[in-house]
Amino acid sequence: MLRYQLLLATLATLSHHAIAAVGITGPLLQVAHADPCITQTDSGELYSFATNQGKGKTAINVPVAKAPTLRGGWNEVTNKDGSPYDALPTPGAWTTFVTEGDAKVGGPDVNQLGPKKFVMYYAAQPKGQNPNIKHDIKCIGVATATTALGPYTAAEEPLVCQENVGQAKKGTGFIGANYFKDNGHQYLVYKIGSAFDPERISRTYLQQLNDDGTSIDHAYPPYKLITSTPNVNHIDKDHDQNDTEGAALVKHPNGGYVLFFNGGFFRNPDYRIEYAINPSSDIRGTYTRHGVLLRTGNYPGDSGQQIPIFAPGGADFVGTSNTDMTFMAYRNDQGEPSSHLTSQRLLHAAKIAYDGNKITVAT
């Protein structure tokens, strides 16, 4: 009996270590999956939603992948004919999808807000903009569905646009909507501005939502979390090169909040995932940069191997976890870091470790 109990204990320990994987796993998919959003339903299913694939009327607005576990079994969701499934077939009457067949949908974020209530936030190009200008003004839309997979039905009007925040300029990016719930309140984190903006500055804001999660609580104005640090000569790799985007907000295990975000321009090798910490219990406190979580280089994998990562970005976390993270990174067909950016951005997973103000990939 004792030998049997020891065997069970050993198996339980091995099982625990297998579940509590560390390091980086990836790529989890061999198809493009940029700006990934990880969503876990109440039943435990995992989905990842990504920025649009393709151009024009054949574009897939929001492609989806599905898996039974975070680190394995990921597959692209397809239609019966094998073509990629689109979770948002119609981005909204307010978008250029109506006039051009393409709204340049990007940075989706999907969350389950209640039984049979799934909400998607996304950036898209409003009507009246030139669809041929890649970095034209965008707004954030909201769409709902009764299942995680959708399809999602877009609201008739955008949730928020630049003019609501005081920046309505040509070339201004508006991407990276991220939902966060804390102390019974719901928030949306988003970025305005880019290196293509006349000011060459981007800002990340926190906006409180109403209880329905699909409308803005106008009693609370947008709160600025961080501003990009200009680097005109693009020499210092620890500057943001005038851009910060793709923010994800989580609770720090020691109290306060951590804002993960991308620094730099996504087509440069110095594109990376940084983090800023607010030690206060007030979500509208001061967020101070403390370091870089991931940048181009080799990182320990979950099996002890080295995983080559190139220009990582798009951090997101599973549910309320502050350690189970997904992100995107460029890889070429040989599995080595790409020296050019013709390869696709692929989905990866990582386990995050906290040591005070130092945050790293767990090893």
C-alpha cells in the first residue's frame, strides 16, 4: 500500500510539472496569427483571435484558432470547405467594409462577460477614409455573440473614435483594444497615435465601461497610462521609436497593476514587449516603465531547448491569469529568427515570473 501511495504521489508531481510548464512554447500555429487575443470560456475552451488576413473583399476580418490546452493542440478554425473561418464577417455599417469590402480590422479582443454573452472589441477603418492609406484613422468597434466562436454581430456605431479623445489627425493609429475587469468595474485599454502621426507620439489610455461592457461610461474621461518616448534617430533600442501599442493590463501578484505593451515599430528588429508598473491600489495611478520582457533573441523553451524569437509583441493573458501569456513573433520556415520581415507573425505561449519590479520569462 505504501509503495502504491508513493507511486501516486510521484505521478501527481510529474503531472503538476507537466501542467505548470515554463519557458516559451511555439510556434503554436504554422499560419499567420498577428496581434493574438487569448480567450478561455467558462467551460475551459481556449480560442485565439487575430488581426485580419488578406486584403480587399477576400480578407478574413478576424481569423480564429482553437486548442484544448494553452501549449498544445492549436488548429486554425475553418469552414466546411477548408477556408479560414471569419468570426466577424461584417465589421459594421460604420466601416469601409460597406463601401470597399475591407475595413482593415485589427487587434481584436474577445471576452466572456456572462452566460452566452461574448463581446469583441476591435479596430477598424470608418467610412470616409481612404482605404489605400495604410495608417489612416481608425475607430474601436464592439460586437457581440452568444458563443465564443461567433459569428459576432457588430454594433451600428463605433464604441470610441479619436475625436472622442481629442486626436483626430491623418495618419493616427487606433489599435490594441484590451478588456480588463477589476473590483467590479470594466475597462478598455487602447492606443492612439503612431510613428506615422504628425506628432510622432502614441498614447495609451484607460477608459471605463458601463456595466453592459458594450458602451462607454462618460462619467469617467479617458485616463492616460503611458506616452511613447521619442527617439528621432532610432539608435537607442530602449526607446519606443515614437510608438507604444498592444497593451495588456493585469494585476501584480504583490498588489497594484502591470501594463505590458509593445515598444517600437513592428517591422523593426527592436520591436519588443515592455512593461510598466503601478504599485498603487488605484488603477488610475502612475505607471512607470521598469524593463523589457521579450525582445529579439533566444529564450529557454518548455523542454530546455532554445527558442529563437524575432520582434515579439501582442502580449495577452489567459482569463485573470498574470502568468499564462500568449504573444506573436516572426519566424521563418526553418524555425530560426528571420533577418527580414517577409515571414509571418506566429502564435507563441510563455510563462511569466515576478520578482518585485523585475518580470521575466519563467525558467
